[in-house]
Amino acid sequence: MTAANPVISGTLPADAQPSGDPQIVPLRHWGRWVAAIVALAAVGGVIGSLTGNANLHWDVIGNYLFQGLIFDGLKTTLWLTCAAMLLGLVLGTLLAVMRLSQNPVLYALSTLFVWLFRGTPLLVQIIFWGYAAALYKKVLIGIPFTGITFFSADTNSLLTPSVAALLALGLNEAAYASEIVRAGIQSVDAGQTEAAHSLGMRPAMTMRRIILPQAMRVIIPPMGNETINMLKMTALVSVIAAHDLISNIQDVYGQNYQVIPMLVVASVWYLALVTLLSLPQAWLERKFGRGQASGRQSPLARLFSTGPLARTSPPRHSAAGPVAKDAS
């Protein structure tokens, strides 16, 4: 007969039996505890320096935190964020498809667009669109070199600060979104496209029904970060007086000279909005990443499945019945 397994039988070897003498268990992960204590002390020091600082003027912060002027700026900030991301996502998807096209003209135009808007600073683009009337007095739409005009409007009346801010943010975001969408499309196996074409699907339907849904796993995490970044980048439109949150904050501290308290008010609202935007991003990541994340195991699960605490698997059964045990 074979020797019994001490783990299965419930007995332990003689050298593993607990002795009567008390054992000294060494302290594990002492470095983590030291780092945690130092981090808590640093955070406590920062909080204490802020709460006990009379120059911060907490009464001014509380007074302006829920003012109507602040809410007006928040509406403009949220509107610019949503509209610019929508414009950037739609145009970025189109640019990504053009860059993946075999047509050299479409590839060249999309590459030129990405090179131009990704290679120049966003602040420069905002100022350019805000003062576009200095370059073009009127906006004309017609047939070039013929004098035939279908639409004509004064540039200043057409490109208001809000419209100029939307164009600058949306076109700049389209350049970055196109690279994110292109990476997501290229992450899908080429066999998916071949299988769809073999079923008679057109390229447009294949892209809409097969490729893009699978590419969302790669697209959503960086696109969520781009949305959060867009919310904060709207602060740059204050240079053309687009009446966003920072523009209204600047109007206030230009009158009461409370610069730091008013910037704290803006920071509180930006943190609140970023927190709210993180919730739908997490939900979308879970929705489109179900199949990908289902096979992952936590460290504790791996310990119970492969470590010393792993359970003994039951005897496997073959087609003829249970496997016979060794009787030697």
C-alpha cells in the first residue's frame, strides 16, 4: 500500500507537530507599515496647515461656492466638454477610418490633419480661432475661382467666443481621438473582418457591427481619460472670454482680489465633476470588458487554487467509469 498523504489524512509529520514552547512570529511587511505611517503624517500635516491657515479665507470660499455666477460658468464648462468630445469622437472616428484606408488621398489628408492639430499647442489654437476675424473678415462658402457664393457671413458674428472655443477644443480632440480609435480598430484580429466579408457583410456594416464593438475595450479607457482631460482643458478658453468657470472666477477675483480662495472654489468644482465623470467610465469599462476580465484571478484566489491551501481535486471519471485507484 502507498503511504497516506498527511494533508488528506489529517495527520502531520512528527517534525511538523506543534510544540509546547511559544513561537515568535516575526513582523511581516514592516516597510509597508512605516510607509503608511509616514504618508498619514504627511497628509495630516498638509490638512492641518490648510485648516489652520487664516490667509485661506474659508468664509470667502463658502460664500462663493454656490453663487449663481459660478453655476453659469459650470454650465458653459459642461456644455463645452460634452460638445467638444462629441465632435472630437465623431471626427476622430472618421479620421481613423481614413488613415486605415488604402486610398492615398484620404490617408494623406487625415495624416496632415493629425500632424497639424496634434503638433501645435491647444492654447495657440484657441487664440487663433478666437481672433480668426483678423485673418478672414468674412466666411464664404461657394465654388472656388468662380465668384459664385452660396453663403456669406461676418466672421465676428459667426465665430462667437463659445463657437471659437468649441472648434478649437473639438478639432484638437479629434486628432487625439483618431489615434485612440485607430489603435482600437487595429487591436481586433483581421480574421474578424474576413469572416464578416465571407458572410456577405459590406465594409461599412462590418466596421459598425463587428469591428467597433470589439475595439471598444481598447478605446474606452483612454477615451475616458480624454474626457476628463477635456473638462480641465476648458479652462484655457478663458483667454478669449468664453464665460466658462475659470473666466467667471477671474472676473470675481479681479474685483475682490481674493485669488487663492477663488481658485480653491474652482478646484472644488473641478474635482466634483471629475469624480462624476469617472463613474460612467468605470461602468462602460465593465460592460465592454466582461469577457476579457472574467478569466482573471485575484492573488487570494490564486493562493487557494495553486498554493499550499489548494483543495484536492476529486477523482476524474473516464468514459468507462471512475479511474481506479492504485492498490499497490
